[in-house]
Amino acid sequence: MTLRTPLYDSHISLGAKMVDFAGWEMPVTYGSQVEEHHSVRRNAGVFDVSHMGVVALEGTQAQAFLRFLLANDVSKLDKPGKALYSCLLNEQGGILDDLIVYFIDPNRYRVVVNAATREKDLAWMARYASRFDVAVSPRKDLAMLAVQGPLAIEKVQPVLEPSYAETVSKLPRFCSAARAEWFIARTGYTGEDGLEIILPSNEIVDLWNQILAQGVTPVGLGARDTLRLEAGMSLYGADMDETTTPFESGLGWTVALDSSR
């Protein structure tokens, strides 16, 4: 049985063509993939990415745990909200997944993993967590939207509380800001500017509707793939997998070569 995000009914009401993606029923297009692609390049588009996994890491050795698992070095993160792209490696240096890590404080991190690898990633983390003072907690109570495009940040401003909107408008790239259970990062997977918004699952339908009301185009997985391809961004399973290292996958720039690890 395939899984559904909290926005499934919203996708159906918009006439989306649904497909099975990594065990989830997801919209591949709402009509014209080409128009959706251009909307992101020229204006703004919104994607349901709630199928991706959000994982909380907490403990006095959370940083050491991530330095052990990842190719990149999270000790580079010294400001709350800062993000880091990295590969999660197996014992041979093969890539289990590519992911984003957010620094909350020295004892807390948030990790966003791919939908197709989330269970494998969690099992790998659980395998080694007992060696460290760290708790690995999947946040299944959260959902996620990506609003991407040159006007993305402008379009999101009116739907946020004014002081939070101001904070978000000033975010540098690859940084985030939290407000209660909301977490907004200036990151994305399209090559455009934009935001990724993590929030409680029971609030995402309302946010989705408010964003659409701002004139933002709903965009499916089809255009998401052409956008990332056009931008030269790697895709797990196509450009990398467990048999390839970051160096073999064109991701050598994400490897922190540090003898202390």
C-alpha cells in the first residue's frame, strides 16, 4: 500500500496526475510540466515534499555522531540555523544518501533525508547511535513544502506572521529560522532562490492554500526533476549510489579531509 502526504486530497482537487514515487502517491504534474518548469524559473512554484524524512538528533555527542557518519564536517556549522550539504557514507565510502544538516545548537541538529532512502538512513543511524550519546528521532508529525523561484520569498511573506516574515526575508542562503514548530530554510533543489518550509502536518493544507492564493503555481515531481537537471544538481540513485564515492560522483567538494576523524 502506497503512502500519502497530508496534501493528497489537495493534489486530486487540482487535477494532478499521481504516480508512485518511493512508495508515496505523489503529483508528477498538474497539467503542463513545461509550464510548471517555467513558472519556477520566471516566478514561483510550490512543491509538496512531505515524503522526505525529517530527523532530529539530540545529545552531547550529536556533533561527533554526524562527523562519524558524514563526508562533510558539521563542525563547520557555528551559527544556529546554518545548513550543510553532505553525503551519508557506508563503511566502504559509498553513498547511502545525500542530505541536508541544520545546526540548531551544539547538542541538536536537524537532518532532511530523501524519501527513497529514509528507512535505510534511519537503520544506518540506529546501527551506530549506541556508540554515542545521541538520540535519533524521526519527526513523522511534520510535513514540508518547497517554494522556489525568483519571487518565492516575496510570495511567502504575506502568509507569515509579520516579525517571522521579516526574519525570513533576511535569511542568507543555506540558513534557516525557527518559530515554534515552524522551520523555514533558504534552501532548495531547483537551482533557483527559494524556501523550504517544515511545519506540523495538520497545518500544511492551510499553508498550501494560502501560498496558492498568492499566485504561486503548484509544481509536480516531473518539473522538479527537469529543474534540478538543468541546474546540474545530482539525484540519488541516478548520479550516485552505495557503489560510488563522492569523488566518483562529482561531489568531492563535499568531502572534508580531516585526519582527526
